[in-house]
Amino acid sequence: MRIAVDGMGGDYAPEEIVKGAVIAAKEYGVQIDLVGPSDRMNQELAKHDVSGAEIEVVHAGEYLVEGEPPAYALRQKRDASIAVATKLVREGRADAVVSAGPTGGVVAAALYILGTIEEMSRPVAGGPFLGFAPNTLMMDLGTNVDCQPYQLLDFAIVGTVYARKMMNIPNPTVALLSIGAEEGKGNEVVKESYPLFQKCGLNFIGNVEGYDIPSGKANVIICDGFVGNIVVKFCESLGKTIAGWLEENIRGKLAENEIKAITEGLLRATNAAAVSGGGPLWAVNGVACVSHGRSRHQEIAKTIEQAKLAVEKDLVGTLRTELAAAREKLKEAGFEPFTSA
């Protein structure tokens, strides 16, 4: 298994990226193509014990920075590290690509270089994000801020494959995130999506509300990326805020090591990405995994592990099969064929 890692992606590149790649190479038995300016990559590698780790530096003279328009930046920087890493997958020299961003650049590189699988035009990112509900995942977490009903259905199919293959949930329940549990509640997109979800063959249980998320009422929760990104960042921030409040208010009442254990447990419960890392960018014709821009080495290593699992589980092939089955169910139910444009 060979994973191409964007050594210059993320807020803490290249130090934390290289450190995470070394850990992954040793712990998960993968070969790493570390992509970035060769002098910087080798300089960082020299800080670590790489014995037993199969790591090769692949030179890329440029890299993307946060705030650049992704499509424009990739056209101007054809030797950008994320572009070079993604091309390794297209050329069959790597099985997957991993990057910590910028997210727009990762998405653009995946779209332009790998393309999308048939009948899906939009990549989608998501996965488990709340430790209080470890068997719940959400799609989308920020890739698509405006969506049509058929695109939300695609996300639901993706989420079902994710839950079955990566989380070992045999028949995952699916729900739409809305402002009420009743069928008629929600904005127009949610209301129009409801009948599609009912007839597509998924294990659809209806709408769920925000307070249903921590209880794990559904395994797969679907929303557009605008809502999903706000929810996940709110949960992360709330966990950090409560942890700080607890530390301040119980200091002196418990031992320092007990306080630390409590606050660290809370942070893990509200920020699952810190434990599991990032995940696959779905609908792409290949395995591309994106991690949070603020990822440190632990998250990078875990994201590389997720990339390895995605290849082993043949997530791309499984998604093709599931999409075709859902389309057939809708045709049988009388819905006109549609394409993701």
C-alpha cells in the first residue's frame, strides 16, 4: 500500500505532516510518498528515526496557501504539492492521496485530476464527528454549501457505504437534519428531498433535529455543507469552552491529573477528528482523504490509516454499485431519471 502525502498541506506543514507520515509508515505498514520541496522534506525527515519506515520524497516546487482561489491557484501552480500528489494516484504510482488542505485546493485537485465517478459530479466530505455519538456520521461537513435534493440523496448513499464499510454497521439508519421531526418541516430542499429518501431503498427514518445528534438517533445524518460545517465547528468550540470552564471551576477540588483526564475526555468526545483523523473525499474516482487544516501529527497519521482502509474496503467500487441500485429503486418508484449536474 503506497500513500501519497501532501507534505505542505495544513496549518502546521511541513513539521507535523512529516511527523505524522513517519508514524503512519511505522504503525500501519504503508509506504509513503512525501510530496513537497525536497530540501524541506528531507530536512524534516532528518529530525526523526525513520528506520523501518518506507518513505520516499517526491519533489514539488510549489504549494497552495489558505485564501487562494483553488482553481486559479492550481492553474498557476502546476507543480503544487497537492497536484503532484494527486497525479501519483491517477498514474497508478500511489493508491491514495492525503492532505490537510487547503480544503478547496484538495477538492479542486481531486476533481480536475481524478474526476468523479459516474452519476456524481460533486465530491462530499463527512464522517463521525462527535465522540458522544460514535456510531453517527454526518454528510456534508463543508464541501458543498448549496445542494439540490438529488445531491443530498447521493450524500446519503455515500454515508450508508461509509457506515457499513468503515464503521461495520450492517443496516445504517439514515435521516435528514431539519428543524422538526415531521415530514413537512424544513426548508424547500429538505422537504423536496424527503420523498426521494423514502423511495430510494435506504433505511430512512425521517427527519432528526439538532438535539438528536448527540443521542445517536440516526447513523447517517444528511445536510448541506453550510449547515454541517457550522454544526461540527460549534461542537468543537463548545467542547473546548466547556473544558476550560470546568478546569477553572474545579481547580483545587480535584487533583490536577484528575482534572486533566476529565477535560481531555471531554475534548475527545466533542472532537472526534482528533481521535480518528480525516476521511475520504467521496465521489472522486480514486481515494483522496482530507484532514482538518489544524491537524497535528496524530490526526495526520490517523488520516493515512483511513486512506489505507478506504483502499482495502474498495469504497469507490462499492459506491458505484450502491448508486446504481438506488437509481434503479427510484425509477421503479416512478421518479424520473436525474443526473448530478
